[in-house]
Amino acid sequence: MSSTDLVPATTGAQAVQTVTRTDAAQFLTFRIGGEEYGLDILRVQEIRSYEAPTRVANAPSFVKGVVNLRGVIVPILDLRIRLGQPSEYNAFTVVVVLNVASRVVGIVVDSVSDVLELGVDEIKPRPEVPAAMDARFITGLGKIGERMLILLDIEAMIKSPDFGLVD
């Protein structure tokens, strides 16, 4: 992202400075338990309803298994379990299929909310407090009215040795 661009526009002999765009990023927002999270929309391939995957022997508890998605074998990770939340499968449970770390991966979340565009002034730095989730996976906090959104670096999370998906 770049800072606000100023583009000169000429009218006759006068040059006028006008703002043409501001920095903003779009995030897919989703819920896990009582918290709302966001991730870069450019990482999202699709959103699917939850279907029970084929289990993989000796996989960690948060790896629910794999599904065949149009000929591609996709590992399905329950992000709720990984973040220490209970996982209950219902009609709102969805799988967000992502393109991260040169792989296609599905993450199970409680529900998807919407897509939000946040400007740089709406994103605050991540808090420097001890947390259940490793702070290196949090890029910041989005504030939209009364809503607080935890912004995740999903690529760093998937690439981490804790997930065991990338060499």
C-alpha cells in the first residue's frame, strides 16, 4: 500500500491538487466463539458449507482431514480448535478455502460475517499483552464503530511449524 496519492489536474493554466484514492485494505470477517476476526480477502478462494472431511491418521486434533475440491486435495483445519475454542458444527459452520503459502487450505470457522474495507486510520497496532494466540499472527486490530476486529496474518499462521503444513 502507498500513502494518499495526489494527482495534479489542470484546468486552463491552473494546476489543482486533488485526492484520487486513499489506502485501504479489504478483509473477510468471520466469527470464532465470541470474537470477530479478519483476514486479507486476497487470500480467499471461496467459502463453502462444512462437510465432514476424510480423516487423516495421526493428524493433530485441529486437522479435521482432507476434502477433494475439484480434483485438488485440500487439508481442512479447524481454526476454532487451534485457537482453543470449542467446536460445534451447525448450519452456520463454514470452511473458508484459502490460497496461502503456495497451497490451498481450508479453515473451519463458526460463521462468515462480511467483507469490510478498512483504511489505515481504522487499523490499530496489535496489543503487546500476553495472549492465548501467538501475537505474531495478529497484524492489528480493526475498529469499525463499536466492533473490534482481530486482523490475522493467515499466511504466517499456516506457514508456522505449529501447523506442520509447510516444510
